Amino acid sequence: MVYRGLRLAARTAPKLALYNTGSALRQLPLQFQHVRTYADKIVKVPTMAESISEGTLKQWNKAVGDFVEQDEEIATIETDKIDVAVNAPEAGVIKEFLANEEDTVTVGQDLVRIELGGAPSGDKAAATETKQTPKEETSKEPASDTQAEQKKEPEPKPQETKPAAPPAPAKEQPAAPKQPSKPEKAAAEGPATLGSREERRVKMNRMRLRIAERLKQSQNTAASLTTFNEVDMSALMEFRSKYKDEVLKKTGVKLGFMSAFSRACVLAMRDIPVVNASIEGPNGGDTIVYRDYVDISVAVATEKGLVTPVVRNVEALDMVGIEKAIADMGKKARDGKLTIEDMAGGTFTISNGGVFGSLMGTPIINLPQTAVLGLHAIKDRPVAVNGKVEIRPMMYLALTYDHRLLDGREAVQFLIKVKEYIEDPRKMLL
């Protein structure tokens, strides 16, 4: 019995020793000294919005083996509305990617495995080196004075170092190693050479697909009709040039034309509220929804497509407040930082194609809205003013409206009121 007890104790001793610390752990055999110090964390695809359940993994911002800080961006997922950033929940080292770029991923799907813990030893060593460098520099400072005196006498030494310069041609070698792919090479070289019949097929991104779907839905649903008018921009341009410096100095906001048109539309909607209404209900809609508030969707062109962030409660803002809100939304759109909430809703849309030089066009309604105002380029043209021909800065306005809800008379009257407010901005203060 004693012998059997000793054998049992010998078998269980290594297991019991794992619970000890300090020197007891170091005395174990090597096969028992493998202890896992950090846990692994599986990062999943985050929730994006109520209406979005999947997206395309557009790119990895890190590589396997990279250290990431907490909340640092790891990947970007492209949806049909916005780009969603995937951030590290805790600091650690990326061990494995569980999906590839251009894969379709769903909410809650495993995306990447991270080994949790502090910065890797390499980073710590680099940090210690940087800490030691100031001491080395200070220790060398006293010797530098004596060396400087010695170097005063042998001045021709810099000439002796000139033979070491010939490796200059080697600078051209590092530029060659990476060979660009054919699409990249064609894009870099610019237009294709004469006679080239090369074709390139690129998959449409999710946002572009969604835009195409929405635009086609608008054409198939709304009874779209466009009415045109022209507006003399002289008074508004004079107003802007007179006060833009003062406004910029006081508020930091650059005064533009979008705020004036937004304010003019809000005032015109007071007389014709149906422009701010919409049709809702089954089978194409059977209910008209009138609103006391005005949320204007401002069309912004980005690299991935046209987005329409919403400036809310425009009826309660002055021109400076409107301009600031539009500028903030435009910056977020170009930086790719728009959220679902930034683009949800909207009761009326303003699209400014004039910034690209468009002279005239017919914008498409952003359902379920009823109308969209299109602004165009300002051009000097001869016009009749009080029986005389004068050169004035003129702009064409286009109002596309849903004829199911808005009659032609009301649409024309709305556009005329906008024209009158712009041609005499003082009326907007009355």
C-alpha cells in the first residue's frame, strides 16, 4: 500500500505544482512549464443598422502579427449606405484573419482572432533603446568639444571621403522591385494607347448598387416632371461678398449659396406646404403626410457615389447655422464618416450640380420625398433689365416634383417664390 501511495503521489505532483508560484513552478520539468499567458479574442462583425445585415469586407488595415491598440481600426466593411469600421475591443496581436477581402460578411460572423496582451517584446526593446539614446547623447557631449578642436586642423579630410560617394546610382534600384498590375499601370499611364482594345471589368461597390436601385425605383414609382426657371444672382453675390469676411471672422463659417437657397425653400414651403409632404401607405401609397419641420437632404458627391446627408430642422436655423451644418455634413461625407442616422429621413433635397459646371439638368426625386431642387452653374448672360440689355450672372433652377401629389401650378409657384427670395435676399428677413 505504501508503494502504491508513493507512485500515486509521483503522478499527481506535477499537476499540483502547476498551482504553485515562484520557485516551485521553475522546478518543474520543461514539459510542464508551458503556461498560456494571454487569451485569444474573436472579433465579430459589428451590428451596422436595423436595415443592414451584411456587407463587403473592403480592406484589412492591419496584417497578421501586427500589434493593435484598444479601439484601433482593424478593417473596413462596405455596406450599401455607409462604410463601417471594425475596431479592436482590446489591445493585442493579430493572430489570424477569418475572412478575406471582398468577402460578404454578416453581422455576428467571426472576423479576426487577436491574442490579448501588451505590446510585443520588439516594441518594448525599441522603447528601451529610445530611452537610452538621450543618455548616450549626453555622455558624448563633453567629448564633442575636444573632437571639434581636433577637426579644425585637418580640414582636407572631407575631400578624402568623396570616393565613398559613387553608390549614388544604387538609389534607382529600390524604385523598380514592385511591378504594378495591368489596371494600376493603365491608370498610372493615363489614357490607353491608340489602337488598344483592352477591357477591364470592376465589380460595382455596394453603395453604387444601392444608388442605382433607388434611382430606378424613383423612376418607376413617382410621376416625375421638371419645371425650370432662371434666377439673377447679382443681389445674392453682392450680399455674400459684403458679409462673408465678417461672418468668417465672427463664426468661422464660410458663407456660401446653399444656405440662402435652403432658407428660401423653407420660406416658400410656408405658402406651399405640399412640397414638404410625402405619400405613404401600401400599394404605392394612399396617405399624404404633412410636416411642420423641414429636413433638407444635401446631395454630396463622393468617390463611391452620391450621398445625401440630412440637415435637420432647417426651419429653426439662420443662414449661418445652415451653412455650418451643411459644411459639417459635407466634410463627414468626404471623409467617409457618415452614419446611418446622418442620412436617415429627409423631407426635401437640394442638389448643386453647378459646382461641377453643369448648365442645366433634371434631378431625380429621392423617395419618399416629393420634390428636389437642382442648382446649376452661374454664367454671365445678356438679359433685359428695365428695357435695357445688361450682362448679369444667371443660374438655371430645376424643380423635379412628383405629379401624383404636386400639381404644376403649385410647383411653378414654389420655384418662382424661391427665385424672388434669391433675387432680393432682404425679403428673407421680413
